[in-house]
Amino acid sequence: MLANGDGNANESDRDSPDASSNSTTNFAELVEQHWSAVYRLLYNLCGSAHDTEDLTQETFLRALNRLDSFQPGTKMRAWLLRIATNAWFDVRRKRQRVTMQALDVEPSEAEQSVEERLATAEQAALLRMAMQDLPDVTRMVFHLRVTEELSFAEIGEMAGVSEEAARWHMHQARTRLLRRMTKESVKRGP
């Protein structure tokens, strides 16, 4: 099982029958359990906290309106991430251009020296820049596989590509990111 934003296991991936009920309490629990995963995906795609908040809310509104279309036996989180991906694609089509911004997340390990923290922050910034250069679908596949730990079949369905194409996008992401990070390391020296 995966951990949610609180570090607790996502129990909702068990596909309880309550998950598809129209009860306000059950839907509030659904939102609470999956908000972090949906937000992380959309932030990775948007890069803007404001746009991410809007799209996350839109995702759950769409889910509430389409709760009857949820197929028992499937993962609720995967279903919600698919809705989030579609919401992002809808906005992207409307805007025809999405501006990515750097994440505001910094490492916070107290054991690291100042030099180690600076080196880690620099590597994280380089990785964020390298990820911005990836094509949208490749960046989305990378995020869904690495951060959300979804299967290639689930990722392919969300991205609208085959499972093999999802694997190819993941390979491309790893190859390009490794190449870019290696070049940057060589430029900067030891």
C-alpha cells in the first residue's frame, strides 16, 4: 500500500462499497483520503499552487457528479487521478500553453550540513528544470510512476496511450533526466 500525505496507508484503494455512495460523509472521507495524491499530480503538471488548487477542487466536483460511473473493482485513487488528468488536459487545451514554475519544496533534514543541504537543493532545482523540458505526457508518466507508484497499465489509461507507450515515456524520462543531470554535474565540477 502507498502512503498518503499524512504517512498513513491509503485504505481507500481497497475499493470499499461505501466509496461509491452519495453520502456527504463518505464523499468528505474520499476527498480527505485522496486530496494529497490529486494535488501532487496536478502541481507537478501545473507548477502553480493557485491553478493546482482550482484543478484539485474541479477534480473532486467532477468526481462527485460522476460517482455513479465509478466501476467497483477499480482503484478509487486511479479513477480520481484520471479525472484530474482530464481536468488538466481540458484547461491546457483552453490555454494552449501552460507555464511551469519551480517547486517551493526544500529538503529539511536537520542532520545535513549547510553544504550538503545546498548541494541537495541545487540538485533538486536542476531536476525541476530538467523535468520542465520533458514533453507533457512524458513528465506526467514519470510523476505517476515515481510519485504515485501506479502501474504502467493505469498510467497508459490516464495518459490515453498504450501500456507499452507509457513504458517508453518512462524510459525517455529517465534517459533525458539522467543525461541532463550528468551534463550539469560535469559543468559544475566536483
